[in-house]
Amino acid sequence: MKCILIVEDEVTISRVLKVYLERERFQVEQAFDGEEAIHKFEQVNPSLVLLDVMLPGADGWSVLRAIREKSACPVIMLTALGEMNQKLSGLNQGADDYITKPFNAEEVVARVHAVMRRTTNVLNSQDTRHFGGLKVDFKAHVVTLHGIELNFTPRDLSLLFFLVQHPNQTFTRDQLLEHVWGMDYEGSDRAVDLAIKRIRKMLGNWSEAEGEIRTLRGLGYQFCVIEKGS
């Protein structure tokens, strides 16, 4: 049974979400402040975290950073702050989705299912590809650069895998949103730019002679490489 960790200091909201998620046969754990959230995360190793931004003690951003230091577990941010800069901040720090309060509990459940579909069914490819010092193992969902494993967020890993699966093909932001974020995504296409920026930073030691993620102005992005045998 997959476990969802709800990190929300408003007890009523947490209880409602727990009821709805348990109806969907998820195991549900709850935390009500930032410190408890980090402890519970390490204790239960959840499949997904619903994380409120405004928490007593360590806030949601601090919890998100702590999670990302050790895990690619999907995280959906919950907040009453609806400004775009807040959304971009969350996405830039590795959040997988963002829901603004007030929300409908059924919407949250639908988003949970959507994020988990994207992160558990990234690709079914069984092979491994090498691009110079970059090795992409689709089966194990592992990316290494010069023998060192790179820790991507689930969304960034999904995007990289999609681009790697279609080398030297150009995709618009809308196409990448459809294939990686899903048809139900309602956020800004700026999320694509932020994800590409994070991936490029992670691949910082990858030689341009071996390949690059190229921006084609007015067109989109391309995983431009000379593919070598595995």
C-alpha cells in the first residue's frame, strides 16, 4: 500500500485529506509542523508528500529542501499564497505540483493520482544509453555522469528521460508540458524553463563535445547528442 505523508498544521484540513486519501486505499501519515514532517519522512519513507508552505517551526520550503537533499519523492505544495512567484519558487526548488487554498479535497486526490502516474510510469524502456560520460539507465531510473549518480527530482528526471528517448528532436514547451506534466497541468509553461535550468546545472560537468540540451529560440528544446553504443 502506498503511503502519503500530509504535512499540514490546520488539523481540520489534514483530517479531511486523510479521509479522502484513505478512501483511495492509500496509507496516510500526518505531521503538523516542519520538524515533525522531516522526522516522519525519514521514518515512513512515503510515496508522496502533501506539504503546506506556512508551517510552525521549519516552513514548507525548509522541509522541501531537506527532502530533496535525500530523496526524489514527489512533493505537492499546499498554500494559501496564490502569487506566481510563490509557485515558481516551489517548482524551482523541486516541487512536483502546487495547489492553492482553498481547494476541493477531490481535486487534491486527483492531483495525487496524476503526479504518482507521472513519477511511477516515467518510462518503460528497458535499455541503457551512453552519451560520452553520461549514462542513462531507464530500467533502474538512474542517471550517472562520469560514474557519479545524479539525484534529480521525479519531474526533472521524467523530462530528461523524455528528451533522451527522443535525441536530436525539438519539442515546444507545450509539447513537453503535455508529455511530461500531463494534460491536467494548469500552471505556467515557465515550469519547463525552470526544469531545463535545473537539469543543465546538474549536467554541468558534461562535455559539450558529447552533447547538450539546446535551446532553439522560437521553437523549443532539444537533447542534442552524438549517441554512442552502450
